Amino acid sequence: LFRLLLIPAYVMLYLHAETAREYAVAAGIMAFSCLTDILDGKIARHYNMISHVGKILDPMADKFTQLALILCLSDRYPVLYPVLILFLIKEFFQLFAVIVHLRQGKALPGALMAGKICTTVLFTSLIAMVLFPHMPPFAVDLLVLNDAIFLAISFISYVQAYYGKYKKVQDLGTE
């Protein structure tokens, strides 16, 4: 919940930022959000405090944070629009696949490694774009291309996990 509450704070700070310090504060809030995500996961696993609510809120916080970052940055960097579209297609596909499979009493046993790597890449590059608002266009283009590649790989991995020849969905009772 804390990470979800950080999103409006970040958006307001980023949209009103004018100085390097203000952009750094906005980037710092997102970096703090990422660190709390890592710590939360480690603590939950170490103390066996994994809950069904946490399994829903954690990825939801990731998705909404990524969406907020992409939307805010798209105004400054229109080259991000294809990434935004790919991100939305991927997330709506995953939502659809989750609903379809839950109705069948099935689910993935957890996040895919490709999804975890994609999340890390997106957060790293998007926070860098916030932190360095006057980044040279070629650097932005490279980061955006990198984001698109990792999003595509993650998307394909989830399509295969849900509907591929070696799909990974399991009965809910066997998690």
C-alpha cells in the first residue's frame, strides 16, 4: 500500500519539477519505492509472511508505478509512446489471461524471471530519465529501445507461460 501511496507524490513532484534538485527528489521517491519493493519481498520470504493480498498488491504497485512513470515521461519524451502502448497491451493481456485461468481454477505459480528482469530494466531506465531530464536524445532513444525489447521479451514469455506448448499454469491447489 505504501508504494501505491508514493505514486501521487511522485507525479505531483515530477509534473511541477523545474530544477535539477526537484527532478532528483522525484527520482529519489521512485528509487525509494523500488527499494521498499525489494525489502518487502525479502522480508516476506524470510519470515514466511507471504499473503494472498501481498501477491495481488505487489505486482499491482509495480504496474501502476511503471504506468505513472511512463505517462509522466511521455510528455517530455514522445518516443516513449510505443513503449506505453506495448506496456498497456502486455498488461491487459496478463489481466485477461489471469481472469481466464482463475475461472478454470489455474494460475501461474509466480512471476516469470523475464517479468522480473523487465521490471528492473524499466524502473532503472525510467528513473534515469527522471533524474537526468536533459539527457541527450540518442541516450533516451537507446533506453527506450532497451525498454521496448525487454517488454517484448516479457510479453512473449507470458504468452508462452499461459498458452504455449509448455505452459506453466497450475491448478490453484498445487501452488
